[in-house]
Amino acid sequence: MSKLADESVQVEELKNVDELKPNKIIDVRGAICPHPLNLIRDTIVSLKDKEILQAICDHEPTAKENAPRFCLRRGYPLKVIEQNGIWQVFIQKIEKTEPRLRVLSVSKVFRTNQGKVTALDNINLTIQEGEFVCIVGPSGCGKSTLLNLIAGLDKPTQGEIWSNGNRVTGPGSDRVVVFQEGALFPWLTVMQNVEFGLKLRDVASNIRRTLALDYLKLVGLDEKFHNSFIHQLSGGMKQRVAIARALVMEPAILLMDEPFAALDVYTRETLQEELQNIWTESHKTIVFVTHNVQEAVLLGDRVIVFASNPGQVKAEYEIDIARPRKIDHPEVFLNTKWITDDLKEELEEQSYKANAKKEVVYR
Amino acid sequence: MSKRFIKLALFYLILIGLWQGLALLKIWPEYIFPTPLGVLETLVTGFEDKTFIIGILISLKRILIGYGFSIVLGLFVGLLIGRVKTLDETVGSLVLGIQALPSICWLPLALLWFGLSESAMLAIVILGSLFSIIIGADTGVKNVPPIYVRAARTMGAKGFQLYTKVIMPAALPSIISGFKQGWSFAWRSLMAAELLYVGLGLGHLLMMGRELNDMNQVIAVMVVIIIIGIVVDRLIFARIENKVRERWGLA
């Protein structure tokens, strides 16, 4: 076991700028190992001394990816045993608890006047309990559509969505959405808005009040606004109330659809910080949709980049930065830059493709 | 506020003064051009011998029954066609078409169907106000931001709850406007209908003034009709409307 520590030392030696790059997550199940046998689950791989597990992927593996720990990230725990100078790595898929959310080959096609538009094409996602996942992509990449499908507000054309082990067939209070505009009800006070969902569940009024107070405190809304009407609140306060209104339902998954996009920079930064605090305190499973890469890097454990036309998962990044993260943290900056570069490449490629298509049409 | 009140008081004092002055010149006979004092006298005696009170009560009874019926039916139909597309395309278009008809034009039809009777009066009130109320509720429901419904659905609201907890409250400003408009249409058409019907209502008192060549009574009843219209519109509907608009943040 002591050799394991050695290995991490070796990884340290390899340290360069690349090492800071976020882990690109590779699905181990299909990966090929330098060893003659395919690296599949429940396989035991023998490694010689100092040999590092490698998987073939679409790019030169970075130092971090060379370490076996990336297997861990996918929920495949590794067991490393040293015997006679040979390491054995056991890759095992142990039955973990049911993932909070599973999106299985989901496609969504919209019928418009101009014909069919594929908004989402074969999306697969697994989100574990307590994960903070950010979905980022250019506008029109279907990220909000996916959120609507998860929320059950819309039905996928193909594929299935499972939440907490139940097939999603419609909206339910286990998946509450915080919308960009807040969507608070103007005819109710702040307190009544937060109590709205509990009232639907016939929760007794004193319990309702206590819970609402708790969550309004959690989101940091000043007590003097508890009986205000919605139009009397600032944009930031509205989003705080919207988050409280969602959290009070104790959803299994909190879905957030660009909740801070309409706020000014200062308010946004404060709320991003507070959302991190809320997440650290409550460890809710959060799916957060944004078009802002920096925001995604700042908030997410995992950033999923969407590409458009048709909407699909382009890449996944693991963000391994200690919390609480600050927006001006150099690692946040670097990660943002790398992901943005990838995204730009994608956009350029797309516009190139689109232009090529146009030329054909014009001829 | 007080400044505005002084302006208003001065304006009406001068107006009544001019009226009294003109009347004192005796250019026209009194049955054509009454004096303010004469009108006031008629008002006082009208209330003293209770003919005005009875007239007001009878007219109010008619409008309350008819208007109440309109609210129940109009709200039901309006909320329904606001949400059901097929109904909107069929019933909705009919309602819009009928709404273009001035409510007093229902009078001949009501008279033919019900004769000169209490039912005809009620029919006029209902037909006068129903369509405004339907359209108010319908517009309100159609303009409910879809995001409210979506938000409520993710919090577990479904079916009828969506109507009572989200759609109706969200549509309330428009529903109230429909009520207000419906009321003023109903009041106008009732007064017109009562002119033709010997049924002791305010309209009937107005017509009686004409038949007796009593200009004082004509003006006095007109004043009563105006005051009731203003009181209901300003003190009841405008207040509710303002409160709702304020609360909804529309003001």
C-alpha cells in the first residue's frame, strides 16, 4: 500500500501547466489498456512496478488522467494491491445507491413550421446524489430543453429519464425548478410564496411557517421583507426567494435554469457565493444550466459542455478546486479559459460547417 | 388633496351659481329650465315620501340579481374558453362578435321574448354585462405568464388546483376590469330598459318626470342615477382594481 503514495509522488513530479487542466472524464468501460486485456469492469489489471495505468482516449492523456483515480470518479472504486513487485489494480463496480438522476439516450425533436428541429440528440447523463452539475453551452444548444425534460414539463421524443429510481412522466415536487425570472407569484407575499408548495401538500400552517422561515434564513433574506410583495423586491432578492421556495420542498434534485443570468454582476457574485454555501450546507443534488462558463466552473463539481445543432454532450470536465471558490481564484480562471477555448473551437467548427452548407445551397 | 378638493368645490359652486343665475333670468319657462333649488327640493321630497328610495332599491335589486348571475356564468365561461382552445375558437369568436353589439340593442329581443316584465329587465342586465365579464376572464387567463403555471406544476400543483391557486389569482386584474366594465354596461342598459317599463325603478321615475312635465324630477332622478354610478364605480370597483394592481405590481 505504501507504494501507492510513491505513485502519487511520481505524479507530482510530472506536474506542469497541463496538470492543472480539469480531468476529462473517460468512460473506463470501453477503454483499452496497454495490457493485452481490455479494461472493463470487474477486471483485475496487473501493473508492473511504477507502471501507470493508461487508457486510450481521443487525446494525449494528461498527467492526472494517468493516475488511476479517474476511474474512481465514474463510480468504479479501485483497489491496489502490491505483490512481489507487481501491482494489481482491481476495478470493481460495486452497487452504489441508485443515482439521483439518469438520462438515458434522450432525444427531443420539435416540429416547427420549417420542419423538424432536433433540439437534443441522444443525451446520456448520470448524476449522483449530492453532485453539483453545471450544464453549459451556447444558446440554442438544448440545455434548457433538457432541464424541462428532467423537470417533466415536457416529454422526450425518445429515451427515458429516471429520477431517484422512478421514471419521470410529469412534473413532480421531487424536481423543483428555479427559473431565470424567478416566476414568483405576484399575488402572494414572500412568505406565502415560500409556503405555496407546502400548502399544496397540506402541511399544517405552523409547520409551514417554521420551514419557510428556516429556508428564508438559509438564503439570507432580511426578515423585514418577509411580508413584502414580489414587485417590491430587487432582482437578487427575488432569486433568493425563488431558491427558498424550491428548497423548502426538499426536492431530490434542484434544477436551476440560468437563475442568475438576469442579475447585475455584483448581485450575481454574491448569489453564486451563497449558492455554494447553501450547497455545502445542504448537499443537495443540483443541476445548474448556464451559458456562462466561468459560473459553471465556479459552482460545479462537474461541467457538462453542450454543443448545438443538434444538441448533444460535447465534453465533460471535472472541476477539482477546493471550496469555497472565489470568482477571482486563478484555478477558476484557468479552468474557465480551457473550457472556453474548447467551446470556441466547437463554435468555429460549427459556423464553418454552416457556411459550407450555405455555399452548397447558393450554388 | 385639499387643494384639489378646494378646486373641485369652487368649480361646482360656480357651476351651480351660473345655473341659478341663468334660471333667475327666466329666459325659459321652469318646466324647461329648472332651478337648482327646485331640483334639490324634489330630491328631498322624493327621499321623504320614499318614492326615490323605492326606485333605488328596485333598480339595485334588479341589477344585483342580474349582475350576480352574469358574474357566475361569465367567470365560468371565460375561464373555460381561456384554457380550452377549441372552445376559444368557437364560443370565443361568438362572444367577441356579440360584444360588438351595444347592450341596449338587446332590449327589443328581451321585450319580445319576455314581454314587459321583470324577466325582461333581468335579461337586459345579464346580456348587457355577461360578455364583458367573459372577455375579461378570458383575456386574463390567456395572459397568465406560462411560467407561473410551469413553476406551480414543478411544485406539485395539478388539475383543478392550477385553476384555483394559480390561473385565477394571476388573471384577477383582468377579471376585475371585466367586472367593472360589465357593471357599467349593466347599469346603463338597465336604466334604458326601465324607461319603457312601468316597474317603479329609477328609469321609470325618470320617465314619469317627463310625462308630468316635471323637469325638476327629471334632473333629480338623473342626479341620483349619476351618483349611484359614480359611487359603485369609484368607491367599489376602482378601489378593488387599484388594490389588485398595486399588489400585482402593475400600478
